[in-house]
Amino acid sequence: MTKAKSAAERLNEIATLRIELMDTDPLIWREVEVPTSITLKGLHDTVQAAMVWDNQHLWELRLGKQTWGLPMEEDWDDEPRLDASKVRLRDVLGPRRTVLVYTYDFGDAWEHRLTFTDVRPGEAETNYPRYIAGERAAPPEDCGGVPGFYAALEALADPKHPDHAEVADWFEGYDPDDIDELVIRIALGRIAKRRNPAKATFGGKARS
């Protein structure tokens, strides 16, 4: 019989999260260590920080037929969308490997595969979530989803393309191969700091 985890153990437990922006080639991905005590709303904030999105659009998390997101007056899916701020990540994780689908911006439909593995005790002196690694910058928002993104990159690479000047102005300073890791670390650090006061309670009352 498996021994039940104490409140302190549950609060300090972490998992490895791999974030993959689906249908990108080469793949845009991140790896982050996340506390399993974080809410699914906090998980959304973590993905936003890791991808350097602006959190300006609707979103949802999906596992099978169940979805979580912000409370809404209407659900257009067969299954009702549950309030992501009231569910902890640990409550949806399986024993070895769990995959959630995270959709951000229902218009552009940026779909991410979130793969959780290696659930384990976190380091006592380390604040989570913590950035580990990644490759390639996330697309600028509102560029038409994956098809629009690659069409824009094609125009950006061809000075003779009729849309080159417009895209160059819109994507000013954007380098698809460059990740600003400092920005990611700072953003994740802010999320971690919001959680710190809750550590001493061992009750999982973190705000995110």
C-alpha cells in the first residue's frame, strides 16, 4: 500500500514539463520544472511566460474530453469547461506521463502539447517554476496561427515579396532562432515569488 504524502511533500513536489508548439517545423519547444501544487490557471501563466506570449486571448487546457479554462457563461463543447483556478496540477497528473493540450487564442489556435514526466521532490532552496531549456522563439501574436506565421517568415526572408515591407515593420527585431532566456527566467521568477508565501502553510493555498 502506497504511503500517503504529507502536506509538505505535496507542496514541494515538482514535475518536468515539456512545452511543444504543435505543427511547427523546426519544433518550437521549452522545458520547465513546475510545482505540482500549482493551479491549472497557474500552469497557463507558466506557459505564457515560457513562450513569451502576451496573455491577451482566451485559452483552455484539455485532457481527453475534459477541459479547463476561465469561467464562462456558455460552453460550446459537449463537456463543460471547469474553472482552472480551482484545480491543482497534481490532481490531473498520472503516475508516470501525462499529456495535456493547451490552446491559446481560439482565432489563431496556437495548440501546445504539454508533457509532464518525472514527478519528484523539488529542491528545498529552489523556487519553481524554473526554466531549463528551449529552442526557437515563439511566433508573434495575432499573425494568423501557424500558417500565417510561416507565410510571414517567407515574406520576411524575400525582399522582393509584395508583403515584405509590411511584415518587416510588424516583425521588427524578431529572430525565429533567438530565445530571450533572461525574459523567460524573469517572468517565471515572478510566478515563483507569488507562490513563496504559501510554502509555510503546507496547505496548498497558493494563489496560482
